[in-house]
Amino acid sequence: MQVLVLGSGAVGTSLAYFLAKKGFKVTVVDRQDGAGLETSYGNAGQISPGYASPWAAPGIPMKAIKWLMQSKHAPLAIRPTSSLKQYKWMWDLFLNCNEKSYATNKARMVRISEYSRDCLRDLRAEIDLHYEERTLGTTQLLRTEKQMEAIKSDIAVLEEFNVPYEVLDRDGIVAVEPALAKTVDKLAGGLRLPNDETGDCYLYTSRLAEKAKALGVEFKFGAIVDKIEVDGKKVTGVIVDGERLTADAYAVCLGSYGAEKLAPIGIEIPVYPLKGYSLTIPITNPDMAPKSTILDETYKIAITRFDERIRVGGMAEVMGYDLSLDPRRRETLEFVTKDLYPEGGDIPEGIFWTGLRPATPDGTPILGRAKYDNLFLNIGHGTLGWTMAAGCGRYVSDLIAGETPEISTEGLDITRYKR
């Protein structure tokens, strides 16, 4: 059986690998020159099942108004466009900002994320896959007593889903992140999730692609997907650079760009790009750099340690497919880094990057068959693309193979959007 996978980011490459392991003949097409060169390239470096939560949460509308009025270092920005999809997506997100929807969406996201972390650990053991990974957890830094009080609701959710956690005072923060000793007086406390992991998503994706090639997967790079062809209840082929490619099954893993390829065949998915930024800084003093990942709750910025680099990432801009680099966002990334780890790296030499996260309004990706008998979606992972990549790859490969996935399928496919 042949499968054509569209997209070679962390999501598409993971799916291709698991399909090949099942014995499928797999071809992957991607417009870039290699695997993992778009959104997977410069993300924040977190594998964070413990922080798997939808953006749509009670209280977010008021917080969003506050952020939009913030003149500097705001974690959110919205620039109106002429696209009706932008406004519909924001409205649908607003409709999910209630306790009932949040609980449902959170449960789905945690289910996928916890499973995915286990799949990733299995991968490392099985194929000796390394990507500058660290398994030292994630620490959320809280600057105010108000934030310390607010995490009680987060802790209740963690306990509900049996996610291990530690509430830290200042001494506890320094114990897990010694380089913060000089700046810890700026903090009120922290929340540590010891089971979270870190690493370079691009290294993961590119190295897994090599493992997939060894299993017979063919990658067609520099290949533009023109359109998907259908007849009746089946996809009959995909036009790639004018050439018609055919398979028995097709999987769309095109991130933020999947919606525009699916709409012409009658599949409307509520996936919209959330623009994020990162800064990759060479480490000059390892003792003064982070040991793992910290999340600055105030600025919504993550700072992650790689072997010889620091990855600083965050922010969300709702403004369509704009990939220009805004220098004001670099200022924010540099500001937070200097504020917490002023001696860790050569900040002016940091490489500035931006990418588009494919987000659904409810936070959960869209996984499984869609409208046509041989078409499968693996799309809409938002800010948790790498966190969910391995698990979603195994999950969708099971569906394509006609096997029962290891986790519940409830609420994960496109039918949850039917009114």
C-alpha cells in the first residue's frame, strides 16, 4: 500500500516514519529543500505535555484586551486583514472561552500530548535518535503573588490529569536553575513540571527523516503542491509541480498552509496561522545559562537550553501569512533574556527567526479521515506541534493501517466542528 504525505515538518516526518515501520511504501513532498525547514525549524524547543492547554480559556478575552493595549513587550498582537477567516477563527476561539469547553479541549490536548511524549521516548530507545534533548523538566517563573495565586487553578487541572508538579519558592527555583541565583529576587515563585522535555525540533525532524529514508521513504523536496484531485468518495491524485502523483492513501500535514489546499475539495478546516518568533543565542558562559526550559509567565516567553545555544521563543500575532521580522519582537526576546540570564550568551549575535503555528480555535489538532475514504488529516497543532508530533504520527498511521489507536479517538477528527 502506498501513502503520499504532504509536508515534512515534525508532524509529517513523524507520520512518514511510523507508516514505513508498518511496511507502507511512503512518499513525502515538501516545498522546502529539506525536512523541518518551516515552523519546525526555530520553535521554542519545548516538549511540554504539562502545559498542553488551549488558548481559549476563561478570562482570556479580558487578558487579550489588556495585552492589546500594552505598548511594549505584549505577548499578543492582532492586525486586521481582509480575510473573513481571521475574524471567524477569532470568534470561534472566543466561543470556546468558557469552563465547559476549556475542560473538554484541555482533556483532549493532554491525552495526545502525554501519549506523544511516551512515543518520543520509545523512538529514542528504538533508533538511537538524538536532538540535543534534555529531560530535566520545565519551570514556569512567576513574578508576582497574584500569579502565584492564579496557578492554583492550573494545579487543580494538573492533579485532575495526574501530571506531576512542584511548587517552588525562590530557593527551589535556584536549585533547579542555578543561573537564576543573581536574578531570582525579581520572582515570587515557580511551578515546575519534571516530566517535560526539551531539544532542537529541527534536529529531531531532519534526523528522523534520515531514519525514514533508511526504511525506504522517498522525500521529494522543492516540490510545490498545486492541487488535490478527487472523484466521488476518493482522492485520486495530487498535482505536484505539474506532475500527478497517486497513492492508495493521502495525508495532509501542511501546517498553516493546509486549509488553502483542502478548501477546493470541499473541506473547510478552522486552522489559522499564529505567528511566533525566536532568537537563537550562542552560549558564552554555560554556568550562567539555563539548564532546561523556563517559561516567563509575565511575558509568555520560553528560554530553552540546547548543547551550546539558548533558544528564546514566544509571542503570538494574528495577522495572516506575514513572515516579516518585526524588530520590536526581537527587543522583547532580548529584554527577557537579559532580565533573567544576562551573562549566559552573546545576545547581540542571536539569530532572529519567525514561523507560523497552525492553530485551531479549540487548541486540539485535527486528526483522522476527512470526507474522502482515503484522505487523512494531521494538522492544526498550534504551539504544540513538536510536543504532539510523535504521538500524532503513530496515531494517524494506525488509522491509515485500519488499526485501533492506543488512545481514545473521541473529539480528535474534523467531525467535532459539525454543528
